[in-house]
Amino acid sequence: MLRFMKWFACAIALLAALLVVSGVAFAGGNSGGAKLCQKGGWSSPNLQNGTGTSLTFADQGTCVAFGAQGGELFNPSLAGDPQHVVEGQESFFVASGFHPLSTGTLTLHFLGGQGGTSTLIATTTATGGLQDGVGTFWQPGVCATGTTGADVTLVDGEGVHASTTIILDCP
């Protein structure tokens, strides 16, 4: 009986240690979501869950609690560099906050002129961005068609999305 009690006490101690370790691991696993919620991130209009549904939170604590309960948080962004271009210039797309290594789409909807849409396959990097050099080149003479720019949208394979507008400055 004494041997059983010692074994039982050891088992309880081991279980308690595992609970402490798993609690630390759980908190560490939420650190990315907690970081997104900090410094006003909880109020970002771009916050989305893992499927691209927009999220809003009343305060930072509510946002952190969402992540602590296993909710995925993404704050994707997409920008043109530069955002204003002229004919014969390229604008590169700078993205962050998407699912890593996810294959989705990059859509350009051309504004003015003849309009039109071009959709390409795009794969995010291991950090959830786009590879360097992804962009669009504005052909000489495009201003004569009445084109004024493009709305650009990146959607990863899970539905997380962000958009930007590139403005074509014509003479």
C-alpha cells in the first residue's frame, strides 16, 4: 500500500508538471496573436480570422482572449512600391500578414480606359509575404488608352486578403 501511495504521489506530481508545461506552451503558441492585438492592433480594420472573415474587438483584452482560445488572427497588408507610377515604370507589391507558403491569387483590375482584369497565381513566402520582384510594369503609351491605375488584391489559399490601389500619373 505504501508503494502504491508513493507511485500515486509521483503520478500526481508528474501530471501537475505537465499541466504547467502545457500552460506555458499554450501561452507561447498564442504569442503571435497576442502581438497582433498589442499597440492598438486589436482595432485594425484589416484583422481577419484564418479564413479571411473580418474581425472586430471591443478592446485589446478581448482580442488576446480570442487568440488564447485558439482563434487565428491575421492582419494582412498589401502596398505598391511606389504607389504612384508613370509610363515605363514598375510598381512592386509588398505584402505581409498572410498564411505562410499559401497559394492563392493576385488580381489586378485596371481602372479607366478599357478596364479589364488580370488574375495570376501567387504563393506567399515562409513569412507570409510576397517574393521580391512581384509587381506590374506600366507600358509606355498606356495613358493614351485612358488607363488611370489598378486596384490590386492578394488572396491567399485560405481566404485572407488585402488590397491596394496603384495610381498611374499621366501627363
